[in-house]
Amino acid sequence: MKKIKKSVFVLLFVFFVFALSACGKTHQVSKNWIVDAEYHWHTCSDCDEIFDKGAHDMQFVDSKEVSCVEDGYETYKCSVCGYMKKDTTPATGHSLEKHNAVSGDCVTDGSSEYYSCNKCGKFFSDVEGEHEISENSWIIPCTGHTVTHVEGKAATKTEAGLKEHYYCEVCKKYYADAEGTNEITDGVHINQLVSSVAEAKTMPVGSQLIVRGVVAGVTTTRSSINIVNAITFKDEFSNVSMALSGGKSGASALATAMGTSSNILMPFEKGTILEIPVTVTKTNLDYACGSAGIIYLLYSDGEEELISYVKGEGNYQYDLNAEDVVDISTQEDFFKFLGLLNGSNVYGSEGFEYNYEVAGANAYKLVRMTNLRCILGSTSSYDETQKHSWRPCFSESCTTWASTTISNSANATNHIGARQSFYPTFYNYNTYVNTGMTFSELLFGDTSDVEARQWKNHLVYEGTVYAMFIGGSDYYAQFVILDTDWVIPPVE
């Protein structure tokens, strides 16, 4: 310690000697340090001479870490002169990530929109990062199911069924249990049961059905007082048939759905199996031959394209030897089949008494005619006096002839001498698209230039004819031949 004090005394002595020698007198050295960013020193207040100049000996004092919104810094102090230095780092600003709102449901929480900062880890409600929020404050808790119990019912031939289930009004989902833990993902509706054509014939008029059947032919292509645009729709396992129609108008719903013209020209191959929505309908004069009360199937889904069919090798052919084929070999058989109770005379007040129930019940039945000459006329040759004879209606003249002759008022004399509003005929040109020939052509050859009343110039077919009756009245009957092999030549 004595050595240190002695050294300091020596330095001060030298200093004052030096100061005295520089000014010519004793220097007045300031006690306070003068500093700049790099050095510190003392000066003489009289001559500004510098003393004790040296670099700062900076020592770390403290610091603050930079954040998104506050500056950071480090502070240093010179151990000799006490000079302070502060190095500042500017605030970085937030780096915000947007989290979109999420819709919750009955079992899953939802959330509102919010933002998180990738730097400071804080959460904000606004994109500017000015309004801090607490973690998870954005969560919207789920509410739980609000279910209603729905009773189930079995599907029938006329109505779709329904599974027993619970329906949640909040999430709009179906569940098998009241707690809503077992969701039904395959729907709750049970498809309506499919009916066969045979079953459809037993259903009440107005029934809405899904009918499965086989396309066996086209019933008609003309728009007169017949069933128009009708496919012959056959049961897969029997001879039972019905007409499948789109309606009487030219813009047939069925034809439109199948993308064809108003007159159906065999839109499906024979043997095509269809499952199609229909309404069981009863005919009137606008739909069928006469007022036979014929039941048929009306396509009921005309607003949508028909896509519910399956092509396959269905059993479209009829069993011509089945027990339900009706044999007609005499005119008496013919009249009974048509419901004509008196066919002896057409003069005066007496005439054919027509039974609609019989004719309607026989619609779409298959008949086998084995003595056509006897069936159509009571004698083997044409006799003008036999007014009750049934004559084939030839070619295009049928339309004109029917309108001018059949529609005459009762007891009015027409151009063929009959005194009743009826004149028995076969109405038969409706099979052309299936066989390539009309009924008349198949039985009597080329009839293109033959007027209906001139049929005596053509021989009555001597073979066996299978035909389907699709309607009739007290003045004509309409039969359909679906295939050429339904006309069987006589055995030599």
C-alpha cells in the first residue's frame, strides 16, 4: 500500500511539473472527463492541453430482447470514465397467420375467425394485430343433437317405405339411435316394390307403380281413337300383357323421355326389360278402340329422361300354345269374345248389343282364329245382304272410311246402305312397325289400292292367325299381330 501511494504521488508530481512547464505556470486540469464515442480525456482550462486521453473500456451493463412491438437493446459503460452506450434493435412487427371460421355441428366445436403470430405466439381478433385475445377464446362449443323420432314403414307395391330413424333438425342428418351416435349414411327411404305386368293388371285405377316387364312390340303408331304411342308390355313369365303409353297427345311423355318422335317406332329392342314408373289408367274414347274400358299403363315420369331400363334377353315371345289362348273359329265365338250379344241383323232398330265389361276383360288377350272366313262373314262368299259380316279395313282409306261411314247417325242411310251407326270392321293397320306389313297385308296380300267395301275381291286367309285384342266397340275391333310368325299358313 505504501508503494502504491508513493507511485501515485510521483505521477501527480510529474503531472504538475509537466503542466507547469507547458503553460509556463501550473495547469488547471479539469477533474471531469471529456468523452466522445471512442475516447475520454482531461483538458487544461487555461490552455486546452489534453491529458490522460484513452479509449473507452466498455463493460456490458444490461439488455432487453427485441419483440414484435417493442425495441430491443444492449447497454455498455466505460469502466474509466463512466460513458454509457446503448445499441437498439427496432421492433420486428407481427407475422400473422389467418385462421378461418369453422362451422361446427352437433358433435364438433366450431370457431370464429382469428389470427396468430408466428413470432410472439399471441392471438388477435384483427388482421392488424391490435386486439389481443386469449387462447381458445375463438371456440364455439357444439350444441348437441336435436332429434325427432320417425316411425318406419314397409315398402309396398304402391308406396315407398321408410326406415325407423331419428332426424336431427340442427345437422340435418339421420341416425339409428336417439343419442345420434350411429349415423345412417345410405338413406332412410326404402324403394317401392316392383310389380310384374300380371300384378299391375289387378291394381286399382290410379295406382302409382313401378312395373317390370318385357318389350314385346308396339301396339299402335297412329293417333286416331286408339291407344297411341303404346309399347306392348309383357310379363316375363306369362302371356299377360298391357299397353305402356305416354298418353294420347302427339307430344307423348313416353316418346319424349325416350328421345323419339311422337309416334314410337320400336324404341327398344324386343326382349328389353324395363322397370318404369307408371299410373294404372282406364281408357275412354280418346284413348282406345271404342269404350271398352281398357286398362293400360301410363308413363308417369315425363319430366325426366327415361334411364331406368335394363337391356337383356327377356322372355318377350308369347306361348302360342298356352292354355290361356282364346280359340275363335266361328262368328258366334267372335261375338261372344267382343261382347256382341246379338249379331243377326243391323237393319231397323235391332243391332249389335255391346257389352263393355266383356270387351274390357278380354283386352290384351291372345286369340287363335282358325276359320277366318267363317269368323268375318256368315257365308263362304261375299253377300251384300249380310250386313253383320266383319270386314277388314284396308290401307290409309280406313281413316276416311271410318269417319264418313261409322260415325253416321243411327237410322241414317249411308253410302253402303247400312241403317245403323256401326259397320263391323277389323281396324288393323297398327302393326306395321313390327312386321313390315299391316294386318290386312299379312292376311290378304297387297291391299294398298283397295277400298274397305271392296274386300270381296280378296280371299279370306285360310290359315291360322294369332292376334292380340287391344280394344273394340260395336262397329270395329282392333287386333295386333306382333310377329310375322303369328300368321301360320294352312297345312297342305
